[in-house]
Amino acid sequence: MQERDVQRMIAFRRELHRYPELSCEEHQTAQRVATMLRDIGVDEVHEGIGGHGIVAVIHGQRPGPAVGLRADIDALPLQEATGLAHGSTHDNVMHACGHDGHTAMLMGAALDLIQTRPARGRVILIFQPAEELGTGAPAMLEDGLLERFPVQAVFGLHNWPGVEAGAFVIHDTPHMASSDDFELCFHSEGGHGAMPHLTTDPIVAAGLFVTAVQQIVSRNVDPEEIAVVSLGSLQGGHASNIIPATARLKGTARCFKPDVRRQLEKRIREVAEGIARASGCDVTLNYVPSTPAVVNDTACARLCREVVEAHWGRDRLASHPISMGADDMGFLLEAVPGAYGWIGNGKGTAAPALHQPDYDFNDDILEAGSDFLAGVARRFLDNNH
């Protein structure tokens, strides 16, 4: 991109950052995206897909295949603490995962592809809502995304603190975990703390579950696989001398392979039911599958690396461990081949972690991210006649 275009995209990114919106509430964000798409001259803009999703189309010089480029647009329920001039103007809402940057990188790629149109085919730009809930991608798919805008592959780019700014990480293996949530409640009649023999105790049952559920990964999952089960909430009772009638727990289960995913759900159910029987309580379990693992297609990952090497050289390719974090890009990659890369947001104290109140997207990587996305689209269309 030319320098004036880079500055335009930085200004656009900072505007999105100032006015963040939560998942499923991206009204103004979607309007800003649609307005900018029309301003830069895309050929088609389609709004309201799967909620606040937007799809834009750029036609190449001749007919040919279609490739998708995806960015997420929603923000997080977090109070910003950056102190920046472009900081969030909304209480307890901020772009703490860089979706403002992802959107601006894709917009910059769109501008590049308009200024120098691909020789053939079409580029489908997907601006997706509600990634933080894991519901945006499936909502767009259910609303006919791929039927209305069929693509042969889809690509995306996520910023990654802890990787050198502007370096790219492209995995061949599954690199972002599937994520399932569960909530269970142990029930009893309740009673007096001085007379526990007259009732059953859901607090004891919950305590047993906290310990037992940790043995699923260490004793049931193959040691060569990667999985984690974590509990984030335990609530029960209000007084020191009353045995409550309920104890509630919430947790998450994450892994990379479908068979392990099924195993985790099965064992969590069995452990909960077994403890309920042993403690004399009843139990209800609500297990909610959320997002599948993010798995790159090998050929598409190779294409991404080729783009980096051709544009910047092999030194701009970095390595980084896979993440147990989740992203609903996994739904799109289940539907069509593609790849989800990471671009370094910086290392050390200058690059706070994602989902933290002092985080901000690094504007210095915006141009590289846009060039990468545009380059991937062009190379894919050139390689697939």
C-alpha cells in the first residue's frame, strides 16, 4: 500500500477502537465497515448476513475461482486501561483481541486488490461478527454464506503478542483448540450444618468433582494428545452453618482432535454422574459444544509461507507454540480448505497479551498484514485456473 493508504487504514482502525461493540451488538461497527467498503470502491456489499456480518466482493479482470478472506469485528467486555488518545469511549467494552486491527488489515487488503485487480476470479471479503462468543461464523454459514458466495478456499490472519512484530507464523498442525463449555449443578434438599446426616451435601459433591475432573486428562486421555479441562466458577451456599440445596460449577474443555473432544465430554458426564451417585445428590449437566479446532489445510499453509518468502524473505517466518485458545474460524475451515495465520504484534512489555486491559493492536504491522492477505488472495487465484 502507499503511505497515504496506510495512514487511512490506521485512522480507520483507531476509529473502530474508539467505538467498540460487543458480540451480536456490532451495529455501528458494521455500518462503518460497509461505508468504508463503498468508499474504497468494492464491487458488491452485502449486509446483515448472520446478524451483523458483511460480505463484499471484488471482481478480477477475468472470470475464475473465488477465494475468501475473513476478519472478525467484535470487541470484549473489558474496561480499557491503555490511556491512549484513541482508547475506547465505551465503559467496559474494548478491542482487547485486536479485531479492530484484523478488520483494518482486511480493509487494506481490499484497497490493494481494487487498485491492482487480480488477473482472474473473485475475492470474497468476510467481515464476521460475534467471534468472541464462537457464534458468528456458524451464524453466517447458516445464513447461506458459502451458498451465496462460494469459495474454493478461505484465509485469515490473527495478531499474536509474543511474536516479533510483523513476523508470520503459519502452522501445518492444528494450532487453536476446540472449545466446549459445561455447567453442572449438584442438588440436594439442603439442611443444617450441625446435622449433615439428615441430608446430602452438594458442596462435598462439588469438591469431589473439582478433584476428579482433573484426572480425565492425566489418566484417560492418551499422553501423546493435548487437552485441558478447567473450572472457572464454583458457587454454592451463603452461610457457614447451612448446607445449601445446590452447588454449581462452570468449566471449559479444550483439545485438538474430534475423538478426544468426544472423550472429554463422555468422561465429564460419567464423573459428574458417578459423584452424584456416591454422594447421594442429583446432578444436571449442560454441555455446550462451542468451536472446533482451527486446522490449516497443508497446501493452503504452504501457499501462505510462499507469499511471506516472496514478499519479505524466509526470515519473516517465525515459529511459535500452538495455542489452547479458540477461534470460530475453525467452522469456516471445516467447511472449505484454507489457513489461519498469525502475525506478530510484538514481544515483551511493549506487547501486552490478548484479552488484557492494557492491550492495543500494533499499527506498525497493519501494512504487512494487508499485504499478506492481498498476496495470498492473488497467489491462490493465480494457482487455481
